Amino acid sequence: MHKHSRLLLFLIPYLLKAQPSVDLQQAFLDISNDAVLMCVSAHPDDEDGASLAYYGMKYGVKTYSVFMTRGEGGQNEKGPELYEDLGVLRSAETQAAGRIQGTEVHFLNFKDFGYSKSATEAFHKWGRDEVLRRLVYIIRKVKPDVIFSSLNPVDGHGHHQATANAAIAAFDAAADSTYAPEQLRLPGITVWQPKKFFIRNVNRPEFGFNDWGRCDVVVNLEEMNDARQTAYLDIAANALRMHKTQGMERADLRRFARGRNCYKMIRASSLFHRDTTTFFGGIDLWSDHLLAPLVPLRRALSTLRIGMPQDSLLTVASELLGQVRSLQQTVNATALAST
């Protein structure tokens, strides 16, 4: 119910006729969308910040950035700190970038041992089984509907290859109750099947990445976010500049970006109708019969809009409180019956 709580925090000043703020408008968006998106990366600054900002700030999707390492194996462009001390700085920079992008950050804490030539070398250092286990755990914890990565599984930095390969394997393993069953005894950890996995265009013909026409999903990074009066590409550029120990405060993302991101869907479950117009095209988040008791509450929440007349807003708020009370009574009755 975290989204509901967030909305109510902003509801009071709205009812007092405060001017709608960016945070308030974002809260209304968040409350209208239950989708979850996860970006998997190897190092700080590998994340696809523009697409994270696009889905979070345009649609209200809950977004997560998952990093294999804290970047302690690189160089420091700003000071003398190296190794563990550098990892502390880069972790803080990544959190700052995440706040700009509206993204929750998680680190899996594998050692960044510098440049790696292959996935085989990275897995040898990290432990292939341990990489899969930690990725499966975070997927089971945050339960993403869609996973994506800007990394590819066949070339480039060995950490990047290993991360992409492990993420593809975790897509299936997270839904397998026989894999790491000890995780399922922990609070909030359940088997989970993501619906789609995308990899960003890396110009590799074997993955169908050799032209824009072969993209499954294209994100227009030049599109403006109305509330912020800023393009999503510029939001990502501001976030990238937080990575100061990597010299990114001087980076000109616009110079290198083509204004849109192209993605190929390389993994999918059967839990959606074939639709690749967006990451979430064809996914019905409310098809699970276990969610049926929440449908009336979901329907009431979906009627909330910025600029609603105060009497209409109060009517919806009253209905919401009634739905919440009803759900709480059901939960209490179920708990009592099970004792």
C-alpha cells in the first residue's frame, strides 16, 4: 500500500488549494500505475537512465536500478580515493543519480576487479552460481514485470557480458520454485515470473539489432516531460553528471545519443498478449484472480486526476477509505480464521 500512503501525504495540501507541484503530479501518476520496471547493470553509470526516467515520470511505473558492483575497480577523476573508498563515493553518486531519475537503487556487491576480457573471467571471479542467486533474489523481492539492460551478452567488458547473461538466466530461474528454495522462506520473497526482457540496441545482427526497423520498442528520449518542462534525455544527462568520480559532470549525453533508444525483446513469458509498442504493451497486471478483491480499489484510484474539483476529490477519497476498511476487515477475518 506504499503508493496509497504516498498519495495521501500530498492530498492534504491539494485539498487546501495549494498549487499542484511536480511531486504532487508524480504522486498521482504513481498511484495510477502498478507496473514495475528493473534495469540491470554492471557498474555505476551503466544504467539506462533516460528510459528509466521516461517510464517512471511519464507513466508512473515503479523503477529500479540493480548494479552488480559499486565501481570500486575504476579510476578516480576527482580525488585520491581508490578501491573500497572509491566504491563508497560511487555508491553515493549512484544514489544521487537515482533520485534525479526517480529510481530506487540496489547493489548486489560483487567485486569490481577492473577491466575483464570475458564473461568467463567475470564468472570465475564472482562465482556463476552466486551471481544467479543474488539476481534471482532481487527479482523475487521487487517483482519486476519487465527487465531490461543496456548491456549485451556477447562482447565488450566481461562484467557487462556476465551481467547480461546472468540476467537472462534469472528471468526464468526466479519463477522456478526448485531454484534457491531457501529464499522462499524469507518475508516478502516469492517465486516471480517477469513478463519480458529487453536489451538495448548494440548493433549486433545475431540479435536483430542491425537497423531501427528491427526494434521491438523505441523510446523517444527527446519527448518533453510536461510537469518538468524537460526532455527525458536531459533528465538522464543531469543524472549522469552525478558520477563525478568518473568525470561525467563534463559528459554531453546529447552529443552521443541519437534521441531515441531501440530495444529488442529477447525473452518473454506467456503472461501477456503479443504487443511490443511499449515495454508494457499487452501486459494485464490485474489478470491474476488473487487480485480480484483489489479491483474496486484499483478502479477508484484510477479516477483520480490533477485538477479535479474539490467535491469530486472528496467523494473519491471517501470511496477509497471505504474500500480500504473493507479490505482490512477481510484480512482480519482471514487471519482470525487461520488461528
